[in-house]
Amino acid sequence: MGKPADFYVGIVTFFAILVPGAVGTAILQPIVGPAIFGPLVPPLASEAAGWAAFLISAYFLGHLIFLAGSYIDLLYGRLRERYNPYGNESAYQCATRIRDGLVEEPERKAINTFQWSRAVLTTLFPAAASHVCELEADSKFFRSLLVVFALSATVLFAAGKGMQGGIALLLVVPCFARYYERRLKSTTQAYIYIVTLHRLGKLGGPPANATLGD
């Protein structure tokens, strides 16, 4: 039986790297393909070679997209602090107090609350970890898709395809909205699991005075 960590790596690789890379390759290949296959790379001689090139391109481009998307997390952090701040009785603060009661101070500096929560769930409660991983994979998928459409809009506008570029640019907005919602839900759900499990005495140590507000 596969471990939650293996499941997480699998769905993140597929939804956050391969799928966005394939979408980006499909959109950009008709525009930039002629500049690559011929001048830089020998023309593809068969359908099998075409599929192989497509998969390699999707995987390579997907990793670049994923890397670019990681910088969007900085924008998420600022917006989250403004529109969804952590109050004293938030799930985050409750989970942080639980973590601080279970680990030594040097360990608190080495791992943040979400990383600790996810590590605990992955190690001790696979079902809960899988749920959080699904939400996180969703957020990374839409984050990468956001980059795909932003890049596609830039290339399409540069190629004189104004309508297609406009459509790609408009799709950036719902992708960011869904990324933000899934990212917030994945972290919040991890904290809620930690609080619930702690109150049930599943994490060891005396229960902390950590309660969730309405």
C-alpha cells in the first residue's frame, strides 16, 4: 500500500507540473515550435517522436512553470495577511500553541506550523494527510495554470493574436482566485486536524488550552 507521501508526490507531479506543462506546450508549440524544430532541433520524423518530444517538453516546461509559480506565494502571503488575518483564536494560532507545547524551542525555528502539522499528519494520520495533500495539489495546479495563461497571453499578444491573448489573460483571474481559496483551505484544514486530534489526546502530552473560535 502506498504511503501518503508517495501519493502527494504523485498528484503534485501530475497536476502541478505535467498537466500545466502539457497545456503550455499545446498553446505555445504552434507559435514557437517552428523556431525550435528545424533551426535548433532536427525535424521530427514520426508520430512517436512527436509524442516523445511533447511529453519531454511538457515535463521540462512544467518544472519551469512550477518554479515561476512559487513566487506567487509571496503575493498570496500579503493578501492573506490583509484579507484573512490570523486572529488569536484562529486555527493557525491554536495549532501553533499545540506545536510549541510539544517541541523544543530550537525545533520551532527549524519548521513552521504548517510544515509541522503536515509532517505530523503524514506520519501518524495518513487519511487526514491525504485530504490536506489533495487540497494542496489543487492549489499548486491552479498556481501553475495561472503562470501558463500569463505566459501564453504574452506570447500571443507578441504574435499579433489579440483575441486569443485577451482570453488567456482573462483566465488568469479565476485561476488565481481558485489557487488562493485552495491554498487557504489546505493550510486551515491541516491546523483544524491538529487541533481536533490534540483535543482527542492523539498527539501525546496534556491537552492544551487551544480552542477554535466561531
